[in-house]
Amino acid sequence: MKLSTEAAPHFRTTNTTRKIMIDVLISLIPVVIASTWIFGFRALFIMLFSMVFAETLDFSIVRFVRKQKDHIPDFSASVTGLLLGMNLSLAVNWWQIMLGVVVAIILAKQVFGGLGQNFFNPALVGRAFMVISFPTAMTTWYVPFYYQNPDIVTSASPLGIISEEGMNAVLQNYTYWDMFIGRIPGSIGEVSALALIIGFIYLVIKGRIKLMIPVSYIGTVLIFSSVFYMVDPTKFGTPLFHLLAGGLILGALFMATDMVTSPMTKIGQLVFGMGAGILTMIIRFFGSYPEGVSFSILIMNAFVPLIDDWLKPKIYGKTKGEIKHA
Amino acid sequence: MPILTFKGGVHPPEKKHFTKDKPFEKLPLPDFVYLFTTNHLGAPAKPLVKEGDQVKTGQLVAEASGTISANIHSSVTGEVVGIESFINASTGRKNNAIVIKRTSEDIWEYIEHDENFKNFSKEEIINIVKKAGIVGLGGAMFPSHVKLSIPPGKKVDYLIINGAECEPYITVDDMMMRTYTEEIIKGIKIIEYIVNPEKIYVGIEENKPEAIKIMKNALKNENIEVAILKTKYPQGAEKQLIKAVTKREVPSGGLPIDAGTLVFNVSTTYAIYDAVINGKPLVERGITLSGGVKKPGNYWFRIGTKVSDLLNQVEIVEEEKIDRIIYGGPMMGIPLPNIDLPTFKGNNAITVLTKEEIPQKHEYPCIRCASCVKACPMGLQPYYLKKLADARKNDIAQENGIMDCIECGACSYICPSNIELVKTFKTTKKVIKAIQKRRV
């Protein structure tokens, strides 16, 4: 009888990294549907094109540059590509998307050693590159359902309006309900809070998410904006506005929670979310960009190794003083 | 009392339904037994018999050598045919075993015993436990007399009897508690008499409602409490059990007694009873034979029976369906290179794992999902230790607690990227220990 002598544990979870990535893709389906409904098939094209190109590029590099013959696609690049697409404006064209994807997959991920090795969220690096390289296209916001009414095509986003004209001007144009379901100008995937939350609930049920990050991120934004709301309600806007306008929900639920680029312990995740929340609000209130979600997350990504080192879990049987930090 | 537990852990499939209601069955006496001289943690025992000697069941055949070592007794009545060496699957090295051919039914040789154990002094009982060659039967095989000898200056606040049995498939301790309730309680009282604890608990996982009920009923008028534990692996690991029941932690590098606690497995407790009250040295015990076998169940067997002889009794499934056969359960069990090997005192189960239970999984890079950090019952960061171990940064790995790893395998079990975490830690720990030895 031929017996395997592989080491224990002999049982392994049926969960795989590939399944995690597929679940993230599934969780983004409501957003894809909502965005297509709001912005038309051009939005669908941008998201799918970005996703397919990212996966193809990533697979080609692993298979032909790294020469890993037994490589089975893990779909992490599809997640990156889809999320990048969701972070874009409808005004970008195909070669701009391709450049963004190349930066995301090659510069932000494969150069560091591929899956799991990168410090910065690849999709956000790609987006940051595009914001700097194509500032006009990336900040041209199409109005919802522009395809039904070709007279007015572009407009300022709610965050753009508040920084120029204050809270009252926002409420003249949009209700909170508009912002919740996504009838506002903005990046393709960020506008519908409802669709994002549905996807998020799916991830929570499946246990596929570092839950502490969105809780602390959004919590910090709400607290921070409440304080400023009390100082000057017309200038700074309501906490609910800051929750629903812009990319906070997309960023907090799907970008900051990227497993590779976020801290490993609960307390580390709490600090990470708080840092991102504070930075987001500082940029929104005092920065020259109306929106600060993606830069905040990128900045906090840089702190992850430090956070992981300082906020280690307590080892059983050791006192706090016995735990060493680098 | 609320349901108790520790921080971390995983939930592997339990698979206990095959055997959980199977009463003990005595297996027929084997024709040969092979008694490892390393049937315990510590130095090998020194053989006292030579080829051709006639031995009785329970007769001392090898004597403890050194402080941490244990006596070995013949588990059948027969003739010594020599000493043969076998692979010890847990170390991979060859160890000597005394081979005894059974020539008749049992003719017992007992050690001194007394129905009323209080006629003995504490020291006398410890000596009986030592003579009987009792070791921890949960699997660690630490000599029990050493555990019972409380070092001066130390005090036992809590005595915990371990009936958690968190490994999948294994049901022997469950069945022990249900079958030998009175005997185990008497065993607890013997231990109580020696170590004089403030409080005694019997820790049982929730998934053994029968055992909990029977124990609770039997302990109604006793000063012993049943602690109901959450069904979670590794709830039965000594340190996690102590944490769950007493909220105390065994100091890093220390023993349970350093936290004022003492833990005995239910089967060990029974063995202590059997030695002190009936004068029987440790030559037989209960075992769960399960998995890919046609007659899964809980059995009594003689220590030193070959695994192949045990499996013949329960008929294993078709060869081509079998992937591996292990001593113990699927989380920490040691794979057997072949079944022509002897059993140990610490064998609480032999599990035949079929191919369908062991999915062929692809290894992906670590995506920092933090599952291993959440699962580690010791508060370690397995993903980080793995990185350090792979880079041979053993000093930093030590600073980050690699030596505190209890090797439960929860991290490897939960890893979605199928990374061999605990396997790496075992190797690195061995290397670190070897280097430390050389430095001394």
C-alpha cells in the first residue's frame, strides 16, 4: 500500500485565494449593473475592458515573463482591473485606460514581485497616475442618464459643488436619495451607494472582508464631518452628505479593504481606517482637490508595514513588554 | 456557567458521527506485541528482559532511565523473542522495540494497589503511577508521575480534567467519560488527594452532550464542576484549555504548574485509577479507529499491537481509495510511512483518510488575508513567522514567538493560499533547538 506522508494538518479548508477573488468579483456585480443603468453601455465597456485587459496582462507576465508554467489564474488582476474601471470618469478613452492598467499591473504589482507583494493598492496607483496624466478627462463628470438627454452631458460633482458654492447649492440640485441610489455625477462605480452596500453585505456574509476597516474609516469620516458641520453647516456640509457624495463608500468598502495592502490585526485595521478617514476629510475640507479618498488610502497603504510592526497581537503567555518591535 | 473558550481557533469538519455512539469493544489479544522503549517523552527505557524470557501481562520489561522517562510493561503473556527496530513516525528515526510473542491468555502481574487509596501516602501513590508507566494519553506522552510531583514552592489552584477532544474523528475520550464515569471520578479524587487543588473542572466540548449530561449527573454531589467548552479546534490543547477555564495563561516557556494549574486527560485519569485501585500497569487503552474503515468504532487494545493488526480488525476500504493513514486525528496526526508499525501509549486514534477528503490544492502566494492571524490560538502572526523562517531569520522569528507555537496547524488549515505554515515552523523550531543545544 502506498501511503502519503504529507505533514499535518491533513484537513485543509476548501476556501482558496481564487474563490476569494471570485467572490469579490461577484460582489461587484450590483455596482456594474447600477453603473450601466446610470451611465449607459459606455460605462460597462470601460469596466469590462479594464478588467479583461488587466487579467490578460497579469497572466501574460506570470506565464511568459516569470515563466510559471503551472500558473492557474487567481483573478486578483480582474479585481484590480474592474476596480480601476469603477474609479474612472466616463470621459477617458481606450488607450488612457490601457495606460492606467499597465501602471496598475506592472508598476504597482508585478514590479514588487506579483500577487501579495505590493505595498500600494494597484487600482489606486493606476487611478492616481491617470488623475495626474489626464486631469481633464479624469475630472469631467457625466450627468446620470445623459444618454437619454443629450442636451446636458457634463456637470460638477456634488463634492465639486460644495467646495465652490457650499451645501445649499448641492441640495438645490440633488436630494440625499439621489446620492444614495446613484443619480449624481461622479466616477463610474462610486455613485450608487445602494449597489455598493449590497455587494458589501455579500462579502460580509461570505466572511471575505477585513470588516474593521470600513467601520473605522466611515465612522471617522462621520465623526470628523459632524464636528465641522457644527462649526459651519453651509460651508462644510452634513455628515450624511460626506458619506454619500464622492468615492467614500467605494473606497472604504472595496479599496481600503484590499487584503494585500491593509494591516493584519484588528487594532491595526482600526488605526488604518481612522488614518484614511482623517486624511480624506482634511483633503476634502482644506485640499485643492475636492475629493481625497484614493490619495488617503494610498498614503495609509504606506503606513501598513509600520502599523503591522507596532500593533502586533499579544502572544499567549507573554506580557506586553516581552513583545519586540523592529 | 457560560460556555468557555479561548481566542482564535478554527472549525474543521468534526466527522465524529462515525464512532460517537459506538460502545467500547475489546479487540482480540494480538499474537505479537512490539513495545517501543520510547513510549513516552524523554529518555528511552532500559530493557530488563532478553530473548527467551517468559513474561506475564503487566510485567515490567523496560525500566525508566532518567527523570523524564517511564516504565514499559508487557501487554500480553508470552515469550520475549528479541529486540527489533522500527521507524518512529513522529521523529522519522528508528527506535528499538521489545518483541513479545503471546503464548497464552492473560496471566496478570499486578503492582501494589488498594481499593481505599487513602491508605497510601501521597508519595506512595506517585510511586505507583511511576511504576505503572503512566504517561499523558492525550498524545503528548509526558510521564504522569513527573506532573504529579509538584515542585516545592508551587501550588495547584486548578485541576482540569481534559475531555475536550477537539480533533476531528476521535471519540475515545467521549466514550471513556460515558462508559467509565465512576472510574474517572475516582481517578480525579486520587489526583486531588495528591495535588490538593482549590478547584476541579472537567472540561468538555459542547458537541458531547451525552458526556456532559452523564458527568454533570455523576458530579452532582461532588466538589467538581463540568466546564462546557465551545466546540472549536484546538480547544483541547493544554494551554488553550487552561485559558478557557481559568482565564490564566501559562507563561511563555513555562509549564501549567507555573500558572497554578494542572491538566490530565480523561484517559490518563482512568489509567491512574486502574493502577492505584486495580494494580494494573498501563498496557491497554481505548482507541478510535475511524475514517476509511468498514467497522469504525471505539476499541480497547493492547499497547504495542501493530497498526496493521488493528486495521485488520476493522477492515480498511479498498487500497486505491486510501490517501494516508495517521496516528491520531487529521489536524495534528502523524502520517504512517507503512502500517507495519507498532502502536504507542499515546495513540488515541488511528484514522484512515481517503483521497476524497484530501483535496489536491494549488499553492498561491500569501494575499495577507489575515486568516492565520485570526486563527492562531497563541496570538502569533503565522504569515510573518513564515516569511522570517523562509529567510532564515531565526533570531527575529524567536523574538516573534516561534518557540511559543504549539504546532496545532490551525494556520495551515485556514490558509486559502494553502501555504505550509506549521510544517515550516516545526522545522525551524527543530533547527533553533539544535543550535541552542550546541551553544550550551
